[in-house]
Amino acid sequence: MFNVTPKSRNGQVLAVYYSQSGQMRRILERVLAPLVAAGVEVVWAPIEPVPAYPFPWRVREFFDAFPESVAGIPRVLRAPA
């Protein structure tokens, strides 16, 4: 699953994130850049729904997913590699 033995003497950070467009990963890379520069290892763990949500959303797809969201019915998630 995840490597829990730090490769760096400065430790590890687990970055768990979700992004439909890929922007969140780029934002996290910038936010975590000072830690990486200091020698901290970042372990990336994207949350991936199955099937993936569309991007950009079409009106019909959005309203099709909306009732499950309101009812709190979770989407199946892909297991981390």
C-alpha cells in the first residue's frame, strides 16, 4: 500500500487529495515545495472514484450524481497502489 519507512532522514508527508482536473496536485506541489526543498519525502495518494467523475460536468451527469451526494451514498474508490 504505502511505504511507511522514510527514505529521507527528514521524514515523510502523506499527501491525500482528489482532483477532477489535475489542478489540486499542482497546487499541493507548490504548497509542499518548501518541505521537499528541506529534504522531506512526499508520498502522493490520489483519491480516485470508480468510475471517475466527468470533467467538465455536463448538466445531465451532474444532476444524475447529485441525489447520491445528498443522500450520503459514497462512490467506490480505487485502492491505492
